Amino acid sequence: MKKPTTDSPVTFLKADNPKNAFLRLSDEDNVGVALRPINAGEALDGIVAIDAIPKGHKIALAPVGRGEKILKYAQLIGYASETIEAGTHVHSHNLEFRNTEQDYEFSIDLNEPKLVADADRRTFSGFKRADGRCGTRNYLAVVSSVNCSATAARCIADEFNSTTLAGYPNIDGVVAFTHSTGCGLADTGDGFDNLQRVLKGFALHPNVAGVLIVGLGCEVSQVQSLVEHYGLERGPLLKTMNIQSTGGHQKTVEVGRQLIRDMLDEANSESRVSCPASELMLALQCGGSDAWSGITANPALGYAADLLVQQGGTAVLAETPEVYGAEHLLTRRAANPEIGQALIDRIEWWEQYVEKNGGSMDNNPSPGNKLGGLTTILEKSLGAVAKGGSHTLNGVYRYADRIETRGFVFMDTPGYDPASITGEVAGGCNLVAFTTGRGSTYGCKPSPSIKIATNSDMYNRMQDDMDINAGRIVNDGASIAEVGSEIFEYLLAIASGQPSLSERHGIGDNEFIPWQIGATM
């Protein structure tokens, strides 16, 4: 079984040269990716364009019979729904999705990282916590156990703006983590467990110095049961309260603000110290993907993830519906068959979950993904897994489980970016790297998020939001290694306190979205 190309073959781009009109990613591929808009009737390198081909979209490089496979990255991305002639635009109108039937292989492409010698390990300036973990930020958190206490939590946190915290330079902010659930759900099962793990994960996150958990009092998601189940220890930097027992909304806000004030001095006493890069845990994410995601930004991020793993750090791939059709590449990298099977079990769960809810695994790609040239989830997934680099897969985790295995691991999450990253951060990720082709402006408190543009057109249009331009791989001939190293160095700077662009814009207060499963009752 041939693996996708891991480095970009693009070293030049002259739009007026017919030989450079499209990119063929593998000799086995029967489609190419248009490097520029191609006009109908235009004579290209060996073929004539039958249709106009938008930039980033696929052009048939050879005739394909109805029902035959369409290959990109030397992998299946779908089947021809009609006879396709060379030079034809290949997209949703003539390329169909079918559920995958993989013949899985386990643990045959193992690539154990060559760890950097201790003397040569990189460091960052972070916050050393009592449990040994290191934070990249120093927040105080106000967490609502239920939507009914969300407004109170926000009112408490909003008291502490930049002016109020002017005398506390080591505190990055007071942030409210509120959500739309916590009651009207079963007190057992996946939905309840997901929420409880998320709340616990944020309360104990290395980027959080202190936390106040605010409940209503009568909800299913009880504060006391959360504290008891996970052994949370109340103290100066972990406080809890309920609106009903405190005496109502206004009293809760007043008391809650005082509880946060009482934490300020101790939280501010934390200062940045030298921490090993091995304490970085990076959430790998893509959103608003396009045809360039799997060619530029995702492989470059994968290279950066490999560099982090070689430092002894952790890189976390997620979005299970967006590895569908490419999971066979990950099972080959699983450290043992049990880890590979754990991933397949999650894939099969998703197939059943989607079918039960009247959907299809191919409901993804989104309309924006398709405008950017992606046609099927198989095509999108092949590009998405490139974020995971090349090293051995060391673990598969449930949503929001605390990640305790170093190296490259996977977390089961939805493809919906805020819900996915909420789970990764709850698992311990203290950095987020987010590739985007259409232009997501996502931010994430308490973990800083960097945005990596897949193409230069979008980067130039949205420079205020894009931290790094991986489009240089196509436009300027930069290598995957060059851009990947740039990402890695930038992550170290962000971890040390340099604000990401989303942080400069104040984005990240509304992106806390626990994954909800099950009936609302």
C-alpha cells in the first residue's frame, strides 16, 4: 500500500507556463490540482482543458470510466459517477463518495523518534505547576457547571478587565468558561461523561492558576459530585459555589468576584521560568480547509509536530470524522495492534452514530471546503492526517481524557473545531496550531492558538489573523522542512509569552464548547 507524499514537489510556480498549470502529487494519481485558474480549451502539458478549472480544483489527467477509482496522493478519494475525459473538471458533479472498506494493517510503519540529546533540548519560558506540568499562560478561570450559571460566571469574570489587572502583570486574564448544557441530560453515559471530563480538565489545566466553579444548585451536573468524583481539592486557588445556596444571582456575582480577588496575589506570584520543550502539548487542528491544506500547511505542521516529539513533547491529532478514509495510514503507525484497533473502534462508533442520526460521513466536507477544491471526506482526511507528522502513534484517547502518553497521540473528537479543541485542551494541550485555507479566525483561551494559512491569497487578504503563511511552499518554493521549522520556532515564542494574533484581537472567550452527545430531556 503506497503512502501519500510527505514533502511538497513544488519548487517553482510561473502562472504563464502551461507546464506549471497543475500539480500532480503522485505518479499514480489520475487527477492534478490546478495551480491557477485554467481556461476551457487551454493547451496544457500533455492535455487540453475541456472545462474551466478553478484554482485549487482537480483536473482529470487521464480518462476515467464510470465507477472507476479517482486517486490523489496515490490514495482513493472517490469514484467517478460518470465517464470522465482527460482535461475535465473533477468535483462533486462527477466524483462520488462510498463508505470505505479498509483492509487494515497494524504496526508496520513504526518510526520511533530520535530524541534530541538532553544537552541540546530546547526550552521555553513558562509557568511551572505543582503537579510538574508547565503552563504557557497564567489565567484565572470561572467555570459554570451548567448553562443556568453561565451569566453569573461571565459577570464575575467581566469585572476583571485589563485595567483591574494592571497591578498583576503575571496574570493573563480572568476568563469565564460557559456552555449550553449541564442539565436536561442523563446523569450517566457519553454526554454526561464528556462534560465532566471537560470541566475537570479545564479546572486542572496547566494554563490555569486558579479556578472558581459556579453552579445553580439543582442541575444534573452537580458541582459537589464533580469535586468528589475527580478528587478535586478545594483551597485558596480552587473555590466552588452555587447560586441557590449563595442567595441568588447578584449575591453570587458579588461573592464570586471577591473569591477571585482573593486569588489574585497568589496567582500573580507565579512567574515564568525556564521549562523544557518536552512539557509542551500541542493540539493539531485544521478548519476551513481547502485543496492546499494537504499540500502546504498540514504537512508543514506535521514536520513541526515531529520536531516537538523529538524534543520529548506531545502532539495530539483529533477530529475523528476528518481522518475517516485515512485511518489505515494511522493504524500502520500504531505502536501496537491494540492502539490501532482502538482507533478503528472509534471510526466504527462514528459510522453508527452518524447513521443513527440520519447523516453520512461525507456530510463533511463543508460548503466552504468544496469551494476550496475538496470534494469528499476521503480527500479531506488524507490531507488532514498530514498534521500528525511521521512518528509512531503512541495512544488513542477518549474525548477530554487527560493525556499522559508522550509523543504522537490521537484524541477522539468531532470535526467541529471549537468542540474538538475544547476536548484537546481539557486533555492538557497548552498550545494550539490551527491550519486554515478559507480563513478561520479562531482563538482559544486558556491555550494560545496560532493560525497557519494554506495559501498566499488568503494570507495576504487576512494578514491580521494569520500567524504564518505556508502558501510560500507553492508560491515561493519554500520546503516543508523550512516552513515546519518556522512553525516550531514560532510555537516556542508563543509558549514563552509572545501573544498570537488571535490573542491580540481578544478572541477566545466564546470558543469553549463541550461535545454534547445524547438526548436533551
